[in-house]
Amino acid sequence: MASTERRVTLADVAALASTSVPTASKVMRGRTDVSTAMRRRVLDAAHQLGYGGADQRPARLTPLPPLVDLVISDVEGTWANGVLTGVEDAATAAGTDVVITIARSGRDWVTRLLRRPSEGAVIMLVDPAPSELAALRRARIPIVLIDPMSPPPRDVPTVGVTNWEGGRSAAEHLAGLGHSALAVIGGHRHHRYSKARIDGFRSVVPDASIRIGFADWRRADAHRQALGILRGPGRPTAVFACSDLMALGVYDAAKDLGLRIPDDLSVIGFDDVPEAGWATPTLTTVRQPLTEMGSAAMRLLLANRGGRPPVGSVVRFELATSLVVRSSTAARG
């Protein structure tokens, strides 16, 4: 006897959400001209009814490969390229395609992601709002955060590095060279990885001997911060910048002031991007394994595609940092 079970239709979803079929269709297709409240109602109704949308259509003769997203604020600079390489390598090994979604201010990256049949997203250099995370949960799209800017939700896996230990190793290196008058150029003052690097540095040396400025990860801002610090009384003999790009801003300030690196000023960065080896003199830095971070995040995402792990079993990966000593640091004369 043939089954009499009726398939759920878009009209059923629209009725449960108390809206029209065209509006429900817009939500399921990821259109942007729908309010956040309506989008939530439709997605909740679809989930409640078990509506699969495109999944209920006849299968393609040649199925498309699985698709995942890499969400990032921009792809400029070698830092992002290093992580992107790891993400793509792991996805290719798993037979999965990657779409890059740029999340800039004023652009609804979540809706753009929902337009595609994405099976998950790796998110980096983006601080998702609670409403954005909730929309991804409702759509049953798993995510992995790379070195999140804010404390991550308990149910979201993360991959990062030992930022605190990295900051500590920078301070130990400078203290071992005899430096006691020190400065730190942090990134964004509220980013958790910037705070962790500074806290690790401060664990080695007294706070009274450290001058701290913030440059929001920009070379030009680090240049300005360093000028103010190096012109002031009690000029430090060494500066730790929480990124290599900001360390190059310190180089710019030293040049403006006629200070020689490392004879007059030792400088240490964080990241070990290619520019660290191209600088003159070459930059001592704390290496974070960028490609490995991307690979680990993508492998973790692919392992979680079947559903979000229960609270309490979420994976938190921290990859080790390491000090790379080059020519920008020297014993205090």
C-alpha cells in the first residue's frame, strides 16, 4: 500500500509562521528584504515542521561537492593568507569547497551565508553578535571560531594559540637581555587575545616598568603610539608589539627619532608573518602557527557537520606559540 504521509510544503511553513508563502520563500532563499523577527519565525517554523526546502527536491544527477564558508573581515595581509591556506588545504583533502564571505560593517554576512547550502562556517577576525550566532543555530549551521575576539559561547568550538604564553616568552627574552624599561603596543584593548598577550608579558616584569599603548592592530597607529612613548621621559629600551605589523610601526617611529634597532631599541613582535623576515633588521617575534590554525579549525568543523556537540563537550584547541629570535633584539648596552 502506498504511503499516505504528506510532504511538508512551504505553504505549511508560511501558515505556521503566520506569513505569506512569498515571504517564507524569501527567508528560505536568504533574501535580505525580510525583518530579523520574521526570519526567525520562518526558520523556527521550518525547523519545527522538518521542512528541508531544497533538500526535498529531486537529487541532482551529478551532486555538487559539500560547501563550507570561511567568514573573515578582510583578506588583506599575509596573516589572513596563512590561515586561509590551512583552511583550504584541509577542505580540499576532505573533498569540500570553501566560499569566502567578507564580513564588513553594514553588510549582513549571516544572510549571505544562509543563501547558500553551506554545511558550516569557520569564522576569524570577526566578532559575531549574539543575534548572528542565534540565527546560525536556528539554521543548524555549525561554526568554529579561530582565536575569538570575545569570550566564546559555551557551545561553540574554538581554535587558538597560547597567547598568554607567547607574551610571557617575549618578556622573558627581553628580561634575559637585561632590559627593564619596557613598553607594550597592544591591539584592540578589548580583544581577548591582545589582553592575553599583554597579561603574559606583565607576568614577568613589574607593571611599574611597563608603558602600554593600544594601536588597534594598525601600523600607522602603532607608529603614533610609539612616537609618544619613545619621546617621553624614561624612554624604554625595548618594545613588545602584539603583532608584527604593529612592530613595523615601531620601526617607523624609531627611524623618525634617529634610534637604531637593536643598538638603541630592541623590538619584538607577534605572529611571524613573512614581513618579519623581510624587515631590516629582521624581526624577533613570537610565532603562531597560522596555517596549522586554519587546518585544525576546518577539520574540527568538518567533524561537527552532523550536528552541534552538546554543551560541556565542546573542543577548545590551543596550538603552541614559539619565540623566533632574529636581529631586532640585543643585550642592553
